[in-house]
Amino acid sequence: MQANEGIKRQQRKLFWGEVLSFALLFFTLGAVVYFLYQQAVYNGVDTTLARQERSLKDGPAAAPGPLTPGQRPNSQNGASFRTNMVVFNAAGQIINAADLGQRYYAYFQNLELDKSAVGKKQVLTTTAGTFRTLLVHVPKSNLNPMYAGHYVLILQNIDAQLDGMNSFLRVLVATMIFFWLLALLFASVLARRAMRPIVKSWQRQQDFVADAAHELRAPLAVIQSQQEHLLTKPHDTVLNQSEAIATTLAESTRLQHLTTDLLTMAKADSNDLTTDL
């Protein structure tokens, strides 16, 4: 009963060890995949911000002219419609409210100029959505008077990217949970397979102990019975009890051989004995 309980306890340890290992592996893999996906998304947005920053710092080849139909205002520097630019003067006031339009100006009018954030990419959440931002200090050599010497906050809307990342995260979590549940089945099968040689070894050990006990009990029983018989005849000579004495010696020799064989087997199991086949 104790042996069976010990085997079950060891099997449970193997099972939970493998389950936790699978869980750790899936969590690490999922975290790495999500991190790489997030970095790829932000790298695409940051590339757009960097390109817009270079365009602001390098400046146009000529002073801006009149707009053509379908073109964005020059104060937006040809940015895409998902990108907005808020221009601050040195005092922190927004000076391109007209180009932003009433709608976007209402969203961005409460923004404050943080000169320490120049060149830093940040994430800003407003009532208009979530934006990836970059503050640029435009040199005075820029030919566009709207930008020259001012601070321009480039805002790239990332709501679509965030929705994509959230959807990806949900799919990733669902996939991890599914495969982790599948790992429970695999862990159960692997734990049972791993315990098979242990169970066989345990059974062979029990059989060996039972056989050894039986082999040792037989000569001990004979020796004990012969010695008890000798005690019943204390006045007999050795010659009269020579048969009993010989039987006792024979059983003692057999017992010695058995113990020698057991010692040899113990040395062989511990690799202390080298067998020359």
C-alpha cells in the first residue's frame, strides 16, 4: 500500500513539474512574440515620425506657394491625414490653430509645450484617440515661416495599431490557453511513461527482497532447529551429534555463500565491481 502511494506521489510530482514547465515555456514564448510584434508596430510608426522630423529640419527647397486642390495645408508639411502637427512658439502657445481646424484644435488646444521632450518619442492619449508623438525644434533656417525657430509636435494616430495589438494579444492568449490544456494531456501521458521503468524496478526490488528473505530464512531455520535439538541432549558426545553439527555447518556455509552473493550484487549495482565477461 505504501509502495503504491509512493509511486502515485512521484507520478503527481512528475505531472505537475511538466505542466509548470509547459506553462513557463508558453508564457515566455508568448511574451517574446508579443514584444516583437509590438516593437514591429511601433517601429513602423516611428519610421514615419523620423521621416517627418527630417523633412522639418531639412526644410523645403523653396518657400511654400499656394495650395493646389486636394493638398494639405503647408503648415502640415505634407503629412498624411493620420498625422497632425501642432506648432508652438517659444512661449508655448499654439500658433497653427487655423490649419488644424476647429475640430482638431478642440482636441489639441490643452496640450502644453514640454521642451525637455525634444527628440523623444512618447505616447499621448487624448479625446481624439491615442497618438505616438515626437517634439521637434525646427531650426530658423527653415524656409516655412510657420515652422522656422518654433517647436513642432508631430502626432501620429495609432488607434488602428493598438486595436491590432489588442486583437493579436487576445488571439495569442487564447492560443496559449488551448495549447496549455493540450499540454495537460501530454504531461499526464509523459508522467505515466516516465514512471513505467520505476514501477518495474520497484516491483523487481520487492520480488528480490522476498526471494532473498526466503533463501536466508531456510538455513537460519535449520541452524536454529539443530541448535535447539542439541540443547535437549547436553550429555551427548560430539560423535553422537555429529550429524546435527554437520548439518549446522553446511547451512552456515550456505548462508555465507548467500551473503557473499548479495554483497557482490550490491557492489555491481554501485559500479564498485568490474565484471570481466
